[in-house]
Amino acid sequence: MKRILTGLQPTGIIHLGNYIGSIKQMIDMQDKYDSFIFVADLHAITIPQDSKELSDNIKKLIALYIACGIDPNKNTIFIQSENIYHTNISWMLECNTYYGELSRMTQFKDKSSKNANFTSGLLTYPVLMASDILAYDTDLVPVGIDQKQHVELTRDIAIRFNNKYGDTFKVPEPYMTKVGTKIMDLQDPLHKMSKSSENQKGVIRLLDEPEIIRKKIMSATTDSETRIIYDPENKPGISNLINIYSSITNMSIKDIENKFKDNNYGEFKKEVADVTINLISEIQDKYYKLLNSNELDNILDKGRDKTIEIAKVKYEEMKKKIGLYR
Ligand code: ATP
Ligand code: LTN
């Protein structure tokens, strides 16, 4: 079975767009791959974080993923900072990575241009990511397009190390998650729903109260017509609601248009709110049960112990090859 590994930064509560565009797909992959999923908390601190909020977000992210259907029996789930080998391996990889390579990364150029006081962690971020991937002989790395360049650098680092010290790392491939339906901001349907959106009214977070979800959907921006027709160009607001309804119910767009051909926007919005609240309430039920049980700790302890065991072997092998021994 091929191994996949992916990391998520605990930088905010995930939303309906993340669920439809990414989590549903990861749930689908868990049956076909030996799957490792971790919280990239060390990556999150490359930019300033409030410590209490960060700690809360780490736990919330794990609990939400499991509540959504990421099965702990089919996935190895862990927290990056609980496995010291990631940073130890990262140092040895850093010493085999060029400053020029790192300073050319688009994400680095982008983020460092926004704040003159950026940390050196922002520069070396992709090497830590390489370490996350290479420590586990990962075959495939499911990521969005923005992370593809980092996986390509990981390949370069692995090949360079293998050439210099002998075969040590499996060279991974990026696995571009197929672009699922893009869910748009409810208030501004020309832009995607996003964790970092300024206007919270347009974003449905998986931990929003049901009544808040209903309000957000009922006040979603639509056009001045009344017919429920899928036309993303001319009717982006209503088309977005059709996409949400279709993704949640698995109904085709044609069937939805048919079902609601005699209804007005208000009536359709109420139906969209109902199915969304239904889905999210179920996720929240599981989420709160998990948060208040020991289950989460057991899952994370298991993930930590298993990944430490694997990464330690790779770390020792690297040390030996480099000459770090008595
Ligand atoms: P940020 O605002 O910090 O960029 P984000 O909400 O855009 O965050 P990411 O953390 O960049 O989310 O993405 C996590 C995953 O969710 C990615 O696979 C991405 O493709 C998917 N995703 C994010 N937003 C949407 C959306 N609106 N519709 C569908 N998929 C999405
Ligand atoms: N940089 C990624 C998170 C991440 C990751 C990884 C993804 C850290 N390490 C290893 C895949 C494999 C991000 O910001 N989405």
C-alpha cells in the first residue's frame, strides 16, 4: 500500500469550503492508502501566534477532522511538535539545502514582503516540510497548488542527499488534490470562502452555532431575479448555494433546479440552511463528545509513539551517513 502524508496548519477554525473541497476527499483516500495526517504546529509559529489560541486550535483541528470522518483506525494522526525527530532531521537537511533555493520560494517571497521583520523560520519552513515528508518514506503528498513548489524542493533535497550519502530517502511525488467544487464567500460570491476572510458573515465555520449558520445562509448575497438556476457567471450567489446543496446532498445540479423550479430564493435558502445545519450538527455532536473524552489523547499518543519510532530510524541512519557518531 502506498503511503500518503499531509500536514495542516492550526491557524483557524475550518469552514464548509475546507470540508467540501478537501476533507471529503481525504476521507475517500483513507481506504486506498496508508495515510498519515498531522497538525503542522511548528510551521504555524513561523508567523506570530497567540499561545493559548494556538494550543486550542491544535486540539480543535484534530477533533474536527475526526468528527468529519477521518478514521483514526485508518490514519496515523499526530502532532508535529510531539515528535522531536522532525526538527532534528530538518537541521541535517538544512545543511544540505542552499540559501538561494529557499529565498526563491514563492510563498517565502510573498510572506516576507508583507512584513519586514520576518523570522528565519519563514525562510527554512520548506526544509521542515521536507523533513516531515522524508522521515516516513512517503510516496505521495496531497497538497493544494500553493504547496507544490515545496514538495518539488523536497524532491531536490532528497535526491541531493541520496547522491551525496547513498540511498537514504524515497523521493516523493506531489499529489494534487483534484479541485473539488470551490465554495464561495456567502457575502462576496466572487471570492472563495476562506479562513482568513475579514467578513465572518460570509464564512460558515464548522463550529458555528446552528442559528448563526441559518442567519448567514438566509442573508447570503443573491441577484435580483427569482429563479433557481445554475449560472455561476451571471448568478454567482445562487449558484454557490446550489453547489453547497449539491455537495451536501449528492444531488445533481439539474435535479436541484428541477426540485426547486417553483420556489423562490427565500424558500431555497431555507432548504440549504436545513441540510447544512443537519450536516454540521452531526459533526459538532461528534466533535464535542471527542473533546470531552480521553479518546483524542489516546489517538494522539498512539500517533506520537508510532511516528517517533519510524522517524528515529531515519534520523539514526542520517547521523551515521553524515558522520555524527563516536
Ligand atoms: P487561508 O484563508 O488561511 O488561505 P483557506 O481557508 O483558504 O485558508 P487552506 O488552509 O488554504 O484554506 O486550504 C485547506 C484545504 O481546503 C485546501 O485543500 C484547499 O484547496 C481547500 N479549500 C480552501 N478553501 C476552499 C473553498 N472555498 N472551497 C473549496 N475548497 C477549499
Ligand atoms: N506547508 C503546508 C503544511 C505542511 C505539509 C507538510 C503539507 C507542513 N508539512 C508536509 C504536506 C506535507 C501548508 O501550509 N498547507
